[in-house]
Amino acid sequence: MQKNENEILVGKKPIVKYVFAVLTQLTNGEKEIHVKARGKNISRAVDVVEIVRRKHLQNLKVKDIKIGTEERENQGKKVNVSTIDIVLAV
Amino acid sequence: MQKNENEILVGKKPIVKYVFAVLTQLTNGEKEIHVKARGKNISRAVDVVEIVRRKHLQNLKVKDIKIGTEERENQGKKVNVSTIDIVLAV
């Protein structure tokens, strides 16, 4: 899962930081944004999108949601981690 | 979010229990199953679906994924909780 220009990878920072990142990218003219996350942060990615939609941009559309699995290495051991990619469009 | 016949609400039990529930419902002839979760359990719902798809039923399709917000009461206070509804189809 690579991070491109119009992507926001949701991690452990406060939710409001990611909400702000989405709003900033949209303000900068992005028409489509991918909100991505792995593992336990998947729930937080959904929180980010829901907060943006309810509190800030009611007309923002969830264009697509993809889920998948990524193989990652953790202390030399290969583990499977679930991923989510939520595509938002204005 | 109500629980119907073809719905599995993912909570705090071991992931394998929900995987088993999905497989059981499909074996019983269900053509479409909703895997649902709220809040932090959203990540676990994605794990359930990914494990079923990778380890058990490669031909299982994710037909639709919906996210939303539900208002719940927590110690007398109204809080917003994110939800997910993953629709699986054989």
C-alpha cells in the first residue's frame, strides 16, 4: 500500500488530524481522495470519513470501498494484515 | 443496526467464531450474507471477511460495503459510533 498525493494513510494520530488532512486536500482541488488504513486502524479510517461527511461536507460521496490483505513482516515473522481503501469524491 | 437471519454482527469473540458463522450460513444455503460491526470491531469484521476469502472460499464476492454512523447511548450520554456493513455473495 503506497502513499500517493491524494492518499491519506490513517494511523495512530488523533482522528482530527486526518479529518483536517482530507479537508485540506479537497480545498487544494483534489476531486478524489483515498483514505487508507491497515489492521486496527481500519475502524479509525471509517471514523475519519464519517466525521468529514457528517460535520463538514454533507455532499461528499463514498465512491468505493475496497478491502484486502497485505503481507507484512513483524519481528521477522510474516503476518497477514487487513487493509481498507475508502475512495471519496466531491 | 438490526440483526437479521443472514447477518453476522462481529463483536469481541475470537475471530474464528465469526468465520465459522459465515461458513455455516453459506452451507445452509444463504446466497448473501451481511457482516456488520460497530466502532473498534469494524477492523475485526474486515479480518473475518478476508480470512473467509483467503482461506476458505476464494470465489466469495464482496458485493458491497457500506459505512455509516449510529447514535448510541453510553452512560446516559449520546455518542456517535461508526458502522460497517459488508455484503458477501456466492
